[in-house]
Amino acid sequence: MDTHDAADPGGSAEDLLPAHIAEHFGTAGTGTAFLNTGTYGLPPLAAHEEVLRAERDRAAGRLDLSVLDEAVSASRSAFAELMGLTPERVAVGSQASQFVGLAAASLPDGAEVVAVEGDFSSLLFPLLAQRERGVSVRLVPLADLAAAVRPTTDLVAVSAVQSADGAVAPLEDVLAAAAANGARALVDATQAAGWLPMPADRIDLLVSCGYKWLLAPRGTCFLAGTPEALADLPPLAAGWYAGAEVWDSVYGGPLRLAADARRLDVSPVWTSWVGQAPALEFIAEVGVAAVHRHNLALAARFRAGLGLERGDSAIVSLALPPGSAERLARAGVITSERAGRVRFCFHLSTTSADVDKAVEAVEEVKASGDAGAGEADESAEAV
């Protein structure tokens, strides 16, 4: 990353991270512009090597379970610190819907939920599935979410950053509306944790998978919250890993769960946590505030290069012709298509050169699409 070259109307050079940060990722020097963190994050090379080492140990029959337990513990502590919480307020699992399902199951019969139309289904489906016992879910536009909360509302659910288009939720307004009406707030931070500063200490329940912006292998997820909200969650999936003393909870009764958020733990996907711990340490060393500035500066450079207004998200969603993600991939720009648009994500591995490559590739796709549309028009006129 050339921080001097990045001094343009789209983003400040002072906001970009030092060049050596991007060198910690496998795309460095390959010519590939990876802009697909919204689908999966690239591991720092050190974290990737830890996973490979664990897999080699497993293949050789030398897997050390104490090392794996330590990776889970270190990840819990690192995530808590990243979010400004204490480890006692963090549970670990493997999927967002698993933890959202606990929150949904804790709602009383006939409860009212307000959520965002078009939000990610792992947040919505567990809530919608409660309709059989009278739980109503009102879906409203993101911009109307805070205003839609009323005294009869029990839960407000929202993704901090929308997966489809990168829209950033007005969390302060939502939290204020929830508190004013006696409702609890459930926030899915999967597309936000790691780059977007959030008031996590004031969020009743916060869920975040680790395989996107937290740069872990797939199979890690966190649940954090206030002590009161966590205490109301039923330990429906309680197993040996939720025990007060994990390795003394492997067999038999009586029920002896941990007294804090660990009572909601689910047995970990071992090697995923081996990769999560060093990835979180890497993010912590850089700092979420610095990552936030960096990501937004790159997104601003991308927007400026395409003549778009500045935004407040590390995700930029563009309306491009169908199949554009495949065409961009052939040009070395890795993106994804979501909700009929192409999604570009800017994170720690992204450089200003990646952004410029993406701008050029998008312009070529747009020009090709315009030409194709013109040819189609001419053919229609000829008929």
C-alpha cells in the first residue's frame, strides 16, 4: 500500500495503514484485489499457519487439546477486549442463528419483535420461526427502525451493517428507542465487528461470527450482552463445554453449568479457534479505530474513482449487469453478488492499488454493458 499515492479526493493518506499491514496476507504481491470480506475474510498468514500446524498435528495423532482450549479462551478474551467488554460477558459457538435462536426462544408467547426488511436470514429466520407461538415480527425499512419501536415492543433486532448493501444501522437511535420503550436490542455484528466501532457495552445481546471481518476460519461465533439479558437466555444447547469446570463436566449429572456467559457455550470447532485467536490479536494490534479509518478511506477512494458520493461503510454495493462478479474475477478483482448488486468490501488486506484496479475493472464492465445495451437496442430497431 502506497500511502503517498492515496492522497486524493477520495481518501486521506493519513487514514491509511502502513504498507506492511497488507503484507501479512496471502494476496500481497499476487495481483489479486480481494474485495470479498463480506463473504469470508482472509486470514493473516500467521493465523493461517497456526491452523495448518494444528491440522498437521491432528493428522499425526499429536493434537494437544490443552492448546485448543487455550485458543478458545484467548479468543474469548480478545473479542471481549475488542468490544470493550469482559470475558465473563462472552459466550462462544459456531453459528449466528444458533445464538439468535436462543434469544428467540427466550421471548414470551405473544411477544412483539421489530426487525429490518431484507436483513440477513440468520437473524430473521429464528425470530420468524416463533410465529407458531404467537410471536409477531414487524419488518420495516432500516431508516424507520428506531421510530417503529413502541411500548408493546419486546425486542428490536438488526444487523449493525446490512449484508446486502453495506448500509450502517443507526445503532444509537435504535438503542435509545429500545431503552425508552422497555425493549431489548439484539444486534448481529457479523458484518461490523473488526472494523466498525460499536457501543457494545450498551447492547443487550450482540452476535458476531468470526469468519468475515474477524478473519477466522468458518466455525467461530460470539455472543455477548448485558448480564441481565444473558441471564434470561435458556441454555438449550448446553453440553460439556458449558460446564463450570469443562473437563469435569464430560459425564453424568447433576447439571453444573458455568455461572457466567460460558453457560451458553457450545463445544468448539477446534481448528477454527486456533485461527481465530491470532487473527483477533492481529486486529487488536492495529486497533479497530485505525481499521475503521483505513477501510473508509479505501471505500472513499473507490467511490471517488467512480464519481460517487462518500459513504459511511466499508462495503460499497453497485448496480452492475448480471454476471459482473464473474467478469471482475477474471480481471483479478474478487467480489460477490448479493441482492442483485455487486458488493465490494475494503479491509486490512486491501491496498490503494487494489482499489484502483477495481475502479478500472468496474469501468470496463460498465462500458461493456453499455455497449451491449446499445447493440440490443439497434437489433430491436432493426426488427
